[in-house]
Amino acid sequence: MRYINALLFLFMTLGCGEKDFDIVNLNNNQVTILGHGGMGIEHLYPLNSFESIQHCLQLGADGTELDIQMTEDSVLVVFHNERLESATHLSGQIFDKTWAEIKDAQYLYPPYAGYKIIRLDRLFFNISNPEQYTFFLECKPYRPAASAAYVDSFARALISIIDQYRLERDRIFIESGKTDLIASLKEKKPDLNMFVYADITTALSIIEEFDLQGISIAIDEISEEEVAMFHEREIMVSVFNTHSRKRNIDAIEKNVDFIQTDKLKHLIKMLE
């Protein structure tokens, strides 16, 4: 009986919305709720698809994280994996393909079959009032030994879309672990909010060098004390790998500023 009661208590604790989190952070003491590529992993919609992102926003998320890659002809697309064959009926890598060569790429595996890769500009075009949402754009220039020209083209393409859709500074955040891309973006648009994707020690060095606004890190790789340390330095913290209810709660209790979650409905309920 005690075992059953304990399970019931755990279920009620994890299943019900919490009202009494005492959040202290640099984000007006609030947590910005972001979907991971829309609705996250293991959803009916594939990660980063328009359908997944649209559903995420319709559910009431503050915004979403997106994975950004660039084609050979400088078109930015929303796609997570390094190789096309890992998720679609095409093969190869996006940086080696033109948009014309991949525009009909469809996700393969059930229940994802039939959904297509989308361009970043068309994504924003098809979202009603994109300026009202928060977007974390994780830049993934997978191209090995990328030339300065390639990095420059990536930065210019990204800034062009941000300007085209009038995405405000406090609504758009760029994530990258590539210092050459960070430097190029900062040079071209110094007021961009930029987060470095790195371990704590490396992040501190890069943030100081380029005067960045934050760190993006897996929830299990940062403690509450380390979050507080970043906040003392006026550095914001965004976490990912929150793919369970327990990790959602852990992230809230660590006082992070942004949560990129795969358990979106649960996180919205916890913070409503």
C-alpha cells in the first residue's frame, strides 16, 4: 500500500501544474519556454518541420529552437542531422547540395513520411506574426574547414532573413560553437543576441572574448550553482536535453533563463 501511495504521489507531483516556483534569473525572473525543433523528439511531426514548429507555437510556447544549415547556393534550411540519409530519402550533406537538389526531400521513417524540409525564410513567411515569438537559431555549418567566404555567406544570409522579417533583438538569439561564425556575425550585426554552444570553461572564454549574451548547454552539464555564477556575470543560460518531466522541473529549479524542451505540454503546464 505504501508503494502504491508513493507512486500516486509521484504521479500527481509530475502531472500537475506547479504554481510556486521561486524563479530568480536574468529573464525578468521568468523562464522562456521553447520547443526543441518545434515539438521535440519522438513526436508525430518530425523535428524542425513546419508542422512541428506551427503546432509548438499554437500550444502556447513562447517560441522554439531551430537548427539552421546552408546549401551550396547560400539558402538557409531548417534541418537537424548532419547527413540527409539519416532522416530523408536523399543522401549527402546539405552544404554540398543546392536548394533545387534538396527542396523535395521528404522525411522517411514512420510516422514522419511525407513531411518536407523547409527553408528558413519560408518558415518565417508562413508563421503568422513571427515577431511575437522567441527564436533560438542554432547554426550548424557542418562543412569541414569552412572557408572565410563560406562563413561570411552564412552570416550574411542569416542577417538578411532577420532583417527581412524585422525580428527584434529581444526575440532572436543565435547559437553557435564556431568562433569564426560568431566573429563574422558580431562584425556585421553587433547588436545580435548570441549564445555560445560549449562546455562551461570554454564558454566563459568565448563569451568574454566576443562579449556574448549567454551560454547554451545540456541541462545535466550545469548545476544550480553554476547557473548562479553565470548570472552574477550578467550571462544568461539556455538549456537543452530536457526530454523528460523530471528534467523540465530540474531546469526550472536551477533558475535558467530559457528551456528548450522535448516535453513541451508538461513545461507549459508547470509554468502556467
